[in-house]
Amino acid sequence: MNRRIELNCGWQFLRLDEALVDGPAVVVDLPHSPFVADLDGREHWFGRCEYRRPLETPSLRPDERCFLWIGAAMQQAEVFVDGQLIATHAGGYLPFEVDLTDALRRAPAVELVLRLDNRHNPEIPPGKAYDQLDFCWYGGLYRGAELRIKPAVHITDPLGANEAAGGGVFVRTLEASPVHAVVSVRTHVRNQSAVAQAIRVRVSLRHGAHEVALATSDPIRLSAGASQHVAQSLTLDCPHLWNHDAPELHDAIVTLVDLAETPLDSVRERFGIRRIAFSRSGGFVVNGRRLRLRGTNRHQEYPRVGYAAPRAAQYRDARRIKEAGFDYVRLSHYPQSPDFLDACDELGLVVMTCLPGWQFLGGEQFRSACFETARQMIRRDRNHPSIVLWELSLNETPMDDAFMAQLHAIGHEEYPGDQMYTCGWIDRYDVFTHSRQHGEIHRWRNGDKALVIAEYGDWEFFARNEGFDQKSGAGLFDRWSTARQFRSDGERGLRQQAFNHMVALSDTLASPAVLDGQWAMFDYARGYDAVRAAAGVMDIFRLPKFSYHFYRSQRDPGEHGTGWEGGPVVFIASHWTPLSNLRILVFSNCEEVELRLNGAAVGRSRPAQMAITQHLAHPPIFFDLPQFASGVLEAVGYLDGRPYVSHAVATPLASSALELTVDDLGVLPAAGESDVLFVHAAWHDERGSLCVFDTAPVVFSLTGAAEIVGPATVAAEAGIASVVVRVPAHSAGFVVDAAPARAGTVRPAQLRWPGRIETRELNPSLGVPASASR
């Protein structure tokens, strides 16, 4: 049977400057970033770095092979064993494996070294120079690493096998209905022994603990050194189907047995039973049901740690997207973490996955790298039921027909049948993606081809152009009117962003588009601008803006799911200060909302009927107040005449306390896994209200097995100071303290993590949270 040995802990790391060592080596765990990133992408480090560790040679049988598997390395890698170069790899977003067998057999212990180079290379996608790019790439071994020991007869790795539409285990749904489903399982088997082998391939489909289908192949004879694909079809009665609101998942357990029924190798592959279709007339259909889902765009970076976000952090991001009111996410503009995709599978987020690219097309080597990246991305991610669209196109990049035709063909070669939908921003793919700022969402038509709005809500409010000149500043609108607003821009700026999103979403819903994605979920750093893009509905520390609550209100009040919270929503888009707008804006999915000021009823109203919001599922509600009165505004949402939910905002007084929170969403890492967390210290007044005008710095400190990444003294933004905390594997937790940097009467705050609250620990085998008391 195959064996896996985790290599995430105990690496000696150092940065290299040509032939010189840049500082002493330090011990690090994976995932890891070679530098602490600033929030705006200005202090990026580019260069060569090295990861080094001793490696005991595992016990290997004569016909076993041992492979080093790397989840991702940004972006050129060299692999050495005892000083000997074993392999090289180019590309920073996808995994690769290296056969170490011969090198390991020579000694009981060896030294493993990976040297990485994250400097710009125009031949490696995305290819564009960092200072011209609208996002950031980072560096290091920012996902996991492990040894994979494979028996003589084994199931191959889908990327390592290098087989079109093959390698590993490939699961496809051929038929799906509430009463019947047919699932195809294609397994690639290799015999690396010196003699012929006779085997069978057994496939067990499981839903939870229950086996729902079983198939065993006829005997297969594999010659020495030969490999073969084995295709099997399994029929299920009354299947549990995957959809965005009922994301039922199955496992395909594929086992190789010899003719005496002795197990030789086994692989578990998770999948969902679902069939999709895209057309202009029929819309986006899942399992026969037409859907019109709201969506967003996500960059995978985290503040301070870059791409090095562990599994629990990836899961939380997916949950934040779901709870924000979105059921679809575009992974702009590169392949993202498989841990994030696992979370999308579990929570019911449909996904457009993307090639690395942004406004750049290189030469022949670059093009070849794009073709190979497309193949590898599909092979890695093809079994995720959440992925419904494959953006085999370079974002906003002029491309020739031959290049696009090759990418489109690769998509269908790698995923045969009718369930591959390629897409791109030039109309040469199965589905046409178009951004609202490009001006054709109401006019474009090409037969019955489906339209997906890739981006809306940002650039059309930012500049008088289509977004291809992002450095000169030509044609920019006044900043007050844009959707790029920080939390520190206050009530006026946050209302403006939300208003722009309301108008843009209503407009996209009036178009023939079958899906849409607002820009963007989180604020993000970028190479070409000195200031991060404040386009997110949450800021870079995942703190919500007013527009986050607008999108939450677009869900129906009965919507909720396992692992995420929905339900009735009411939110007052005001800080209720003397500077506040007296036209009170309320987001709600309730039938009616009552507004109260200091306990007295102001009025009770239904959603506003306005031309600019007429297509929204739940338009906003407005209340006009004659004058400001300090105190508490409260909105109460009613359904069927009964109060269901409320939200209150109070005029802030002077700051008198700090309140600490660890933003873990009640989700803890699996045992033995690391984590990255946001810790927030909020300035509150004596009534417990957030002091949104307070920008005073806060000093954070930790005791226990964890570290603050980046500065420990942080100025508050809109009343909240935030730091990033890295928690190593096997940590028992930490205690965080926060104290005012200025002298005064406010006492320090302290919080222990994890506390004794109801939390959800990630299942180490499946990634599904399991209930746990902490």
C-alpha cells in the first residue's frame, strides 16, 4: 500500500543573495513565506532562498519508489539530495513530484535542499513584471510537502503520470437525477516491478459511512514497467446530488487487489454527483435546476504571510464568502489552494478556476507554459464538484486565435464529454466572460452561448476607460465616488461603496448573464500601485464593510446551511454620529423594518421601489430623520408580522476599554496542522459601542506557542487594530494581550485561544469540520 510521510516541520530556511548568505538559517514550518509582507505590496522581497532538512531514508521494498511531493513552490525550484541536483521545476501555483528513490537508496540518511527563486520571469505565467501587475505573487514553499512511497503496482499521481484525461483517479458524472445516477471512474495503474502482475481494480462509492455502489474489474495483466487506464461505470439509485444549497459529497475508494484479493494499493478521491449546463436560453443549470447565483472574486493572499495560509485559514475564507451572500467565486487570476477548493465543495460554492495571467502574453516558451499549466490545473482539480467553469484564458489579455484554440482544445482533451466548460474574456470559448466596465453586458449575443459577468462594481465607478491603462491615472473619477473605500473612509465612503454595488448588481441582474462576480471579496495588495486596492466588501484583515451586509441581505431569510450562517438580516448602514446622513439606509431581507431612536419608533417601512434597484431580490429600506439626536438607532426586521432580527448602532462616546477577539469563526485546525489567525483589538466606549473615530495604536503581545507576524504595535483603523498570528502545528494555544500605546486609564485586555467555546475542528482526512468542545 502507498505510504505518506509529512515533511511540513523542521526546515532550515535562509535567503540567498547570489552567492552570499542573507542572514542565518532559521527553523520554519510549512506553509511558509520567505518574507513578512507589508499591507500594500511595497516591501516585497524578490530573490533566491533555500529550504534544507535532514531526511531519513524510509524503509523501501525492492520495487517501491519514493517521491517528494511539493504542494507549490514560487516560482522556480531546484531539488538537491546530498548536494546533487535531482530535478528542477518552473511554475508557482501547482504541485509537482520528484522521484528520490535512487538517491535515497544510497544512504540511510540524506540532506534534502530546495532552492527557490521568486524573481520575475517573463516565461513563467503570469509573466508580467511585478511593478506592472494588478496583484502580488509571493514566494517560498507556501503549501505542504511530503514523501509518497508507492508500491510496485500502484495508482499513479494525476500530475506525475502526465497522461491526457488520465493519471490517478478521474471521476465523472455521466447521468444524474433524483432517482438515478451513473458515475464513471477511470483509474491509471502502473506496474513498476520487474515481472508481470495480474490485478483487479475495485471501486467502492461511499456516502458518509454507507457504501452506495461497488464495481470490480475483470483481471488485468500488466507487463513489467507497463501502465494502463481502467474505466468503470457505477449506477446509483436515489443518489444524494451535489448542489450549492445541498453540497452532498461522496468518496470513491479505489483499491488494487491481486487475484488472491490481497490489497496492493488504495486511493480515496472525494467527488460530488452533479451535472451542469450553460446556455443563454436555459441559464446555468445544476442537476436540471436553473440557478442565478450571486458571486465574487477572490485573491488568495493573506496580510503579512502572503500565500502561506494553512487549511483552516482557507476554510474560513470560503465560509466568509458564503456568509457574505455569495454562492459563486472566481479564483482571480491563478489556480488557488486545493484546501480552499475542498471548502467550496463542502460549503456549496461554485467556482470558476483560472490560469495565471493579467494583461500579458509572452513568447513561445511562455505560451507553452500556459498550455502545460492548463493541463496540470485540470488534472489536479477535475474531481471538485464545485468547479463549473475553467478560465483557460489570460485575464484582459489580447490573445491570438491559435493560442486560444489550443487552450480550448486542451480543456476538452483533458476533460472529455459534455461537462467541460471553458471560458474567456474573448469570445472563443464555451462561455463568454465579460466585465461590466467593458460595456457589452446588455448588447453582446452569440447564438445560445452563455454570458458570465466576470467583474462588476469596481472599475466602472473608478475610471472613464475599460481598465487597460491602470498605471497612468488617466480618466480617473473623483475618489469620493468610487467603490474603493477603506473602513477608515467612514460612513460616507462605506455608503458610497454599498450604493455603487447596489446599482451595479441590479444592472447585472437585468442582463442576460447567467452568473456574475462582483469585484472583490477582500482588499488586496498589487504590484503596480503604492496603495492596496480597497475594492473588497471586507478589508484585508477580513473585517466587513457596509457592502458586505448589503450582499448578505440579498439572500432569502430561509437560506442557511451546514457550516455557515444565513437567515434573516437587518443592518443599519450608519455609524450614527453628528456627521451621519439623516437618510438612514437599512439592508434587510425581511418584509418590513421598524426603525427606533432611543427606544421611540421612527417608522416602519417596506423595501424602497427605485429604478436603480428594481432588480434586486431585497432592495434597501430608507428612513428620513429630521435631525440628529445622540443615542441608539435600532432596526427590527419583521417576517409574517413578527419581529425576527434586530441591529443597533450607538453614537460612540470616549474610548474606555479594549475588546479582544480571535477571528477563528469557531473553526480550529486539525490536530498536527498549523494555522494563521486574525486578532482584533477594538476601542469601545463605556456602553460597549465601537469608537469608529479612534485611531490610537495598540500594543499586542503573546505568550504560548504562537507568534505575531509583522509589527506588534498597530494603529487602529475605524476603531479596530488588527494583527496576524501564526500558530505552529501541535500548539496548545496562546494568550494574547492588548494594551494602549498611549498613557491613559484604559486597562489592557487579555484573551486565551482557544477558549472553552463550541468550535468545529477540521477533520484531518476529509477537511470537513467536526463538532468539538474546546
